[in-house]
Amino acid sequence: YLPDFLQGSHAPERQVFMSAAINILYPSKTRIKIIEIGSYGGASLLTWTNAAEKFLNTECDITCIDPWGESGTELYNEETMETNLKTNLVYEVFCHNATFSGKGIHITPMRGSSQKILPNLESNKYDLIFVDGSHYYSEVLNDIKESKRLLKLGGIICGDDLELQLEQCDQQFIRKNK
């Protein structure tokens, strides 16, 4: 048992939107290529693989980028999450969840930060990029900029954890602490 391993499962409505993004790619006749930035225990991966099996008429490659405890564990406030990352348990859960994908879905885990991995990936190659890694402004901005370079024309960039718009927040505080 891994406490909090399905981080994000508290918001199942996101699964509807993630599945819809896959469904939009349905008419493609070529192999669909997805990047997931920030995979943790694989909860989102399960949504991507389920949607790909349900909606796509082709094979699907999913590249999952996450440090999985090699760095960044100090960013987590919850002690259980930090412990799970440092002991490799989260990566083991991710690998276990990856085994539930269908035969036409190929998963490539890339262990490291998106700031180090994304610049080394080929431009204009991916159909969908899901940004859910670091939640710090500069790192998210970098992920979005790199995603624009990596995305094919007509591709989709989407993400998670955008809970409020700037005008709904204390703008002075946000700008000072971005």
C-alpha cells in the first residue's frame, strides 16, 4: 500500500477532458505520440492508456517524464510523498500501472527533470503534451515553451492543476511570489 499514490485522483472530472483530448486525435491515421510531463504514480497514465484504447484506431506512444525521486523530493510538503519518492516506491507503482496498458500502447519512462529531458527531444514530433510536472512558474513556463517546439502542427498542449485565473487571485502576491 502506497499512501497518496493516486495523487490527483481526487479530481476525476479531469479524466473526461483528458479522454476528450485523445478523442480529438482519433481521425489520425498515424501512430499517436504523447508526452506526459510529471507522471508520479501513473494515475494520469492510466487515463491516457484507457482513452487511447477506447478512441484511437492506431498505436500510441507515451513518453513519461518524471524525476521519480532522483531530485525534487524537497518540493513536496507532505512527508509521505517525499518518503515514497526517496524510497523508489512511487516509480515501482508507476511501472506497475504501466503494465495495464494495451498491446498497441508503448510507454517510455524517462527519469529526470523536464528541463533536462525536453531540450533533447525532436521538434514537431508529438501530437499531445500534458504538462503536470513542477508547479513553479519558471519551470511551467519552460515546459510550455518546450512543448510548443515539440508539438506537431494541430497538436494539443494541456495540463493539470490550473485552479484559478489570475484575476481570481491576489495579483500583487502572485507577481511577487511567482
